[in-house]
Amino acid sequence: MILQSQTLTLRLIQLSDLEALYALQSNPLVAQYNTIGVPDDMSFTKNLIVNALSDVDSFGVTNFWWGVFLKKEDKFIGEAGLNLALTQYKSAEIFYAIDPHFWRQGYATEVVETILHFGFADLDLHRISTGVATENIASIKLLEKVGMKREGRHRKIMPIRGEWWDNYHYAILDEDFFGNVGE
């Protein structure tokens, strides 16, 4: 499964992405709000990939996990995902992480908009949501920029670096999204 945007390619994570993905997940700036924490070694990241690949082989794709690449250079700059709920709910949850060298260049916004479009236009979803640490101001601004609405605060729900953190819950409906992009 490959998604294309103006400057990015999102393709399902492969074992060949192991080193780049491990470097991303090991970066303290990226891991600052990440619930999986900093991987102890590359085998942790490899196991994540192997498990994701076996899920696809066994059950079809219900959890999309993409590597994010700059189109022109085919350079890995991040990861993103869309985890589908049970079919009757027509909903999913997104996640994303971009290498700090590529922050503040619009790539995270482009990733989220691309995934939202895929979810609503191609998968016919009704609702897409995500959680974000209350201290993660950059992600909060991004989610609001793409039209997601803050629906609430979950107290001490995220285990990050041995502590429980609060998060905000954001969501967008198909009718909101299509209203935002003029379709």
C-alpha cells in the first residue's frame, strides 16, 4: 500500500527500513512523547516490524504502518500509521513521527492530511481520532490545523518514561474533513 502526496511517499514499513526506523525511534526528541519509549536495541524495532508484517500476511491490513519518504530523494524521514477499529464503527486512530531534521517544514501536516484523505475517501471511514500528550504543543497545533477537534482530556493515560501523562483526545469526522478540503 503506497500513498502519494505532493512531496512525500508513504509505503508500508519493510524490514529494509529497520536501521532508519530504529534511528528515528531512538531519537530522544522523537521519543519525548512516545509511549513505546526509546528502544533498548535494534532487535526491539525489528520485532515491531516482523509482527506488523506477519499481521498483514495473516489477517489482511487492519493496521497500516507506513514509512514516510521524501519523493525526490527517496529518503526516510518518519513513520505514520492508521489503526482501524472494528468494521461496524468505520473509525480509526492515527499516529505519526517525523525526524527532527525535517520538523517545521510542513511534512507532518502533509502526512496527516494524506492519511485522513485515504481513510475517508478510500476506506470510507466515518471518524478518525488520535491522542496527544497535553504538553506536545506542536502536535496539538498540527491536529487543529488539519481540522481535528479536541474532544476531551484523559487523565494519566499515557505511560511515558515511567510516569503517567495526560493526553487530549482529538477526532475528525468525514463530513468535517470533506468540508475542510472543499470536496
